[in-house]
Amino acid sequence: MIREDIPLIQHKPAAVAAPITITPAAAAKLRDVIASKGLEKAGLRVFVSGGGCSGLQYGMAFETQGGEDQDISFSAEGLDVYVDPISIQYVQGAHIDFVDSLMGGGFKIENPNAASSCGCGTSFKPKGEAESAPAAGGGCGCSH
């Protein structure tokens, strides 16, 4: 028996926050670089690799092939962003900004998963890693 007197409840899927946020300043700078390189259809690949003076280092590149099947892909500030499944565990919740100062400009990543970061901000030690463990890879040339 089908009851018609019960109101239909419609569930809307909850809005899912992007795993990484990008500030408007960083998005504008990325769009400028994309345009200057003639890569209008490119997205941003964010990744983590071994190395740097703190153990792991951040990387960003332009993705022109639309990503890999296993990538986590999302939109942030109108940019398509791609992160591989291994890197996402290290950058989930990170915030990418572009800072322009008298000392020069560059991308700055604030990462809640980092226990410590290199002085230049390009490498980090993830939370939960033994504090006494030596850093992998070589130095980045910054002073601590």
C-alpha cells in the first residue's frame, strides 16, 4: 500500500569543502601564469614528494591532461585542482596563498598536517613523524 498523505522529504547532498583552499590572490597569480604560458585549459596539480631539508616537499605544476583516474579533483577559486591519493593525506586542509612583499613574491602553503616547516616554506615534516628521525633528501639551501 502506498500512502499519499506523507510529505516527500527531499535530501540535498551536503556541500563538500574543497580539500585544499586557494586564496583569490593565489588564484589570480596562477591564472596570470597560465595565460602567459598559453595553457588556458590547464589546471593545477598539487603534490608532495620526498626531499627538502624537512623530509617532504611541496610541489605544484600545471596539469594539461585532465588528471589521472585515481586523482582527487575539485575546483578552488575557479581553478581545476588535482591531487594524487598519496599526496592528499599530507595536504588535506592546506591553504595556498600568494604573498608579494619587498623581499619578493611567492606561493605560501599553510598546512595543518605539518609538525614543522623549513625556513623557506617549501618542505615540511608531517605530524606524527618521529621528531628524532633525520630528514630525507638534501637541503633546500635555506637557513634555519
